[in-house]
Amino acid sequence: MTEQLIEGSSAGITQAVRTVAIDVDSVLADVMLIWSDEYTKRSNRAVTKKDITAWDIPTILPVSPDEVYKYFSYVWKFRWREIPPTEPKIGEVTKKIHRKGYRISILTKRERPTAPYVAKWLDLHKVYADELLFVYDAVPKANYPFDVLIDDAPKNLVDVVPPKSAILFNQPWNTTFKWPVRVNALSEAEELL
Ligand SMILES: [Mg+2]
């Protein structure tokens, strides 16, 4: 490994570009704000994002796993323009990461029908991306090529092992998960990179 690196540098190969994988739902797009609103409309039970204190929503709200996904897909298909970014000028933050020399991989696991709307949302908010990866199966995010992952889902972080690393994006459903590096905003993560 070390020999290879030395050979590489002596051959004039430029320093390897580091890749940051950024999640979409609840890292770039504050989708649970609209999900909660949709749930409130359909159930007549007032719920806000703050109430979603568990990853597994059916354990805290009277809703089935199918309904959770159904509302989620509905929100992306029909209300995607209402989904706010997690902070203003999120596109600028991604450009800042790009200017620091990182490759940006947007890595998002989702239902196939929502993919085009996610792409539209990313364009609308001028999110910089070198690649856009829509994951439809159950392959863990940790298996994808990146150096740093920024995600809000504990289940995506647990498999990340050195030399890869991960930054947890704080959300009401991950407060009890033990993880050393946490941020409240993408701009905070940008400062750590
Ligand atoms: Mg997420």
C-alpha cells in the first residue's frame, strides 16, 4: 500500500481526490417537515418534525410502514417544491465543498418513482454534484465509494469503518445514537472537511 503510494507520487500522479457522499432526505432536503404536514392532513392528528423521535415511525405514531412510504412518495411526487432545504443557500454550501477540492456524490436510497423529483429538487436548489446515485436495493451505503459520508440515518453509519468516516446530521430521530461526529447543518460539516 505504502509502496504503491510512493510509486504513484514519483510517477507524478496527482493527489487522490476525496469523495464526500451526501444524503438527500433530511440532510439536504428537510422532507420530514412536509411529511409531518401531510400526515397531519390525512390523520387529523397534529404532528411536527420534532415529534418524530424514532427512526421507525410506526413505533411512535399510529401509522403503518406502508403508509409511511406512501406519504413519503406522495410528498416527493406532488409536494417536492414545498420541501425546504435544511438551511438557506444549501447549493452554495455544496459549491464550497466542491471548491475545497472534494468530489461530491449525492447518495440516496429511495423508491424508484421519486427519483425524478429528487433530481428536480437538487436542480432547483442548485446543489453541486459530481454524481447522483439512486439506490433502490438494500446494499448498505457503506459499500459505495466515498471517503466521508454525511447522513442522518444511524443504520447507514454503523457499517462505515476506517479509512472511511461519517458525519451524523442531527435530527430528532437520531439523538440517542452514539456517534462521535455530529453536525446541525451541512455548513457545519463543510467546516469539518
Ligand atoms: Mg436521510
